[in-house]
Amino acid sequence: MSAATTRSRTPDRLCAEAVDLARGAAEEAAAPGIVGEHVGLVSEGDRVVTHFFECRELGYRGWRWAVTVARASRAKIVTVDEAVLLPGPDAVLAPEWVPWSERLRPGDMGPGDLLPTDADDLRLEPGFSGEEEPPPNSAVSHEMADLAEAEDADVTAGPPARLPDVPSRGSIAAVAEELGMRRARVLSRYGLHTAADRWEEAFGAKTPMAQSAPAACVTCGFLVPMGGSLGQAFGVCANEFSPADGRVVSLAYGCGGHSEAAVMPKPPQPAAPVIDETRVDPFPLRPAPDSGSVPATADEDTEELGHS
């Protein structure tokens, strides 16, 4: 260990004795009555010492006023460098800052709020943005035109030659428009899976409501079918009395508002017990002498004494 390191860890005597100077600097920076007792000091380097004072401010439990004092080489006057409020070892601190995109939860967005999505959002993928092009095996496609030119062949006047370059119906773009894929971005497979997991957890077969339902939603008349691949496992509930009204529900979900709940056969109930009140069963207060397993025999000795 070097001599400089040893000197830096040993508090300077004059700086360590400047407690009143440090307290005055802390009281000047804080409100009256906020600076408490002196709780220690630490050497920051050669002729540099930081004094710590208890903070009595409400809401700052465990915090300390830190006042750093120093003196120049061969000088006897101690001056104040800075006075700040710092957390102590057992201070109450605010939780670590989390970006808004990570702390946002479903239901937090209100009227007028905007929620931008990242360009690389895993839940989305680019939609169909290709130009209108005929199929590669069409007589008017670029591939067939290049092939005809290379082979020095002529395209005879026939039905294929009179076809328009961009069919108005049945084209790729028309089908994409019908499927809803002409948007800039559509749901990716990851986005579909995460949405399905949320809906299954909220209104799925494992919920208490579905466990006690008379039947599943797949047989309910209030279920509105969905399109696309999600329609194979989910639908929309249209029963105003159901807890899932207007929600996406699993086909295996169910509730007491099933459309066929009234006509479904009820589970068998045990017959009510029959009580015969016309016959009286005698109930003796004392057992009969011959009701035991040991036959009753007379004892001559006890008979003479009058015992039974």
C-alpha cells in the first residue's frame, strides 16, 4: 500500500474537527430543524473529509446530509466544498426507473392517449405490398414474354393473349384486400399466439365459470364466429347477461347463460327420503333381560341376599 493511499484513508485532523462548519453549511442548504445529529465522517482524499448529519425531513427516512470540507496544502483554514442530501445504507429509495413501454399495462390507455408501436414490434409483420403482377405461367407475364422472345415465337391471338395485364377480380391484390392483408402491417404468428394466450387465460376452459357451466360456447347460439385462423378456437359472446358479453371467448368456455341451458336435461337427483308416520316403533327405555349375548342365569348366592 502506497503512502498516498494511507494518507487518503486517514481523515485530516483539521477537516475532521470542522463539524460546526459542516453543520452550518447543511443548515443553510436545508430548512430549519431538518439537520439532525452528526452521524459520522469519511475521508475522501488528502485533506478532504465528508461529514454526515441525520436528516429529519419527513419522507426521507435513512437519508443524510453530506457536507464535504477541505483545506489547501499547508493551510489551516477549512472551507466547504459542497452540501448535498444523499441516501444512507438503510434509506427508503424510489424503485428503479422502468421505461414506459415496459411498465404499460392493459387498460392504462385512456381517451386521447396515443400508443406508438415500434418498427420492429414482434407482434406485427409487414402486410402484402407487392404490385399487381400476373402469375408466372400466364401468357402475359414477364417470364413468358422473355421466353417467347428468346425462342423467337409468336403469341397467337387467343383468349390468353386478350387477357388484361391486371385482372380486376381474382388477382393477388384483390384477394389480399379481401383477406385484410393490404394494411401496412398485420399480426405476426407471435402476435397471434400472445393474443390467444391472453384470451384463453381470461375466458378459457380452465376458468371457474367454465368449469361449472352446463355446456361449452361452441354449442351456444349467442356465439358470433370469428374469421381467420383464430376463428378455429375463439368467438365473440353476444349474450348481454353473460360475464363475457362483447368479449373474445374460447370455444371451450361456458357460462350459465348458454342458449340451450333451459332445454338441457338436468342431472339426476336422488329421490327424497320417505318417512312413514303411520306406524309407531316401540323404543324400550331399558334393555330386555334376554337381549344380551350371554344368557341370563339365576345366582343362588345373590338370590339369598336379595340381589337380582
